[in-house]
Amino acid sequence: MRTPLIAGNWKMFKTVAETVAFVTDLRDLVKATASVDVVVAPPFTAVHAAANAARQTKIGVAAQDLYWEKEGAFTGEVSPAMVKEAGAAYAIVGHSERRRLFGESDAIVNRKALAAIGAGLTPIVCIGETLEERERGEMLAVLDRQIKDGLDQLSADQVGALVVAYEPVWAIGTGRTATSAQAGEAHAHIRKRLRQWFGGDAADRCRILYGGSVKPDNIRELIAEEDVDGALVGGASLDVRSFADLVTRSGRPAV
Ligand code: PEP
């Protein structure tokens, strides 16, 4: 049984003060919901404040990215140990905006995933096809390449413990959500490949999130798909009430 996970990717939104206010409100709003893991991914500058505000709650904190080196002359970069020390437990790697705007390849995603694991962080590895790739009928081949190259050299145990986020690029920030059937098909394929390449235990344990215009009014339908274990949410994670709604609709009342 996989515990559902709802993760909010704030991108380049929210100051430290806004982060603390959000997490403080979120703690109360999700208190009564059990059996769902909750993660927020603020900008680097607010990771520490988010982790402090979330202390002794079930809210986890993710970095939105990291660099794979431990330290050195890499101006502007942040190491896995630094985000871990700041209080993050997760790190998003390979988000489509990093791939598209900052030229990140699957090889880079792989180095980041390995470095995150090495520092004791849980990577949330994002994969997903563009609209052109889908229309050319390449969706499954793209996912295969991203899984194979992005998770290269990871052990079955490591794959079982990480999170994969399937985010079709055409659905991110566009208001165009994949139908639950489209999400279900992609997720089933991803799990099939994980089973084939990393074994049954890893495939059964690995959580696969859907991302792309998830909102409180479509989460139930998406999460009802057998292989959809939660969501990675951009826009709808910025408002604490809508994010809390996503969490409550994915869990069940605490007893
Ligand atoms: C994202 O950026 O990961 C995302 C899914 O964004 P949105 O929910 O806004 O489509």
C-alpha cells in the first residue's frame, strides 16, 4: 500500500514571510486528514523557514532543485547537503522548466538524483512528454528514455524509495489536465517499466505522482487511478486553501 503524496511546487513564488504564513495556516487545515503525505517546495531562500514552521507536523519540505557537487566554485548553485541541513527531506529534480529553460538533460537529472540520495534526500524525479512528442506518437519512448537514463545506476531499493512525477509538459500551467485515462495509461506504463528494470518490490513501493493543472475539482478522479499515487501541483499549491483542499480530497479523516 502506497501512502498518497501531495506536493506543492511553488516555483519562483513566496518570500520567507509568505512561506511561514502559508505553512502555519496549512498545519491547521490538514491536521484532520490522515494517510496522506504533504510536501511543499518553496524557493531555496525559504526552505529553512518552511522546515521550521513545519516542525513536528506531517508537512515535509522539498528543494526545487539542487546541484550534484558537494561544494566548490559553482556560483549560484546549492548542494544536496546544504538543502538537507536547511531542513529539506525531498528534492525535485528534472522539472520540465529546468529541462526546457536551463537545458537539463537526462544525464544531469541522473547526477542530481544520485546526489540527492547520497545526501539522504528523497528525489522527486519529473518526467513527461511535450505536446509535439505526444502527437508524433513518441510518448512511451520518451518516458522510457527519461526513466532509463534518469534512474541509471540507482539500486532497486533506491528506486523503491523515491518519487516519480509524471508531468506531461502540455498540461503544466496550461489549465489543460490529462484525462484520468491518459494519466492512468502513462502511470501504468511507468510502473511496468520500473517492474521490468528494477523489480517488483521497487515498482510496488515507488510513488508515481501526476502533475499538470491539478485542481481541487479534478484530484479525486486522477487519484482514483490505480497507479496514480498523488500529485505534484504548481498553480493550485500557491493558495493555502486550494492546496489544503487537494490534501483533504486525497486522504481520509483522522480518527
Ligand atoms: C508543475 O509545475 O509541476 C505543475 C504541475 O504546475 P501546474 O499545476 O501549475 O500545472
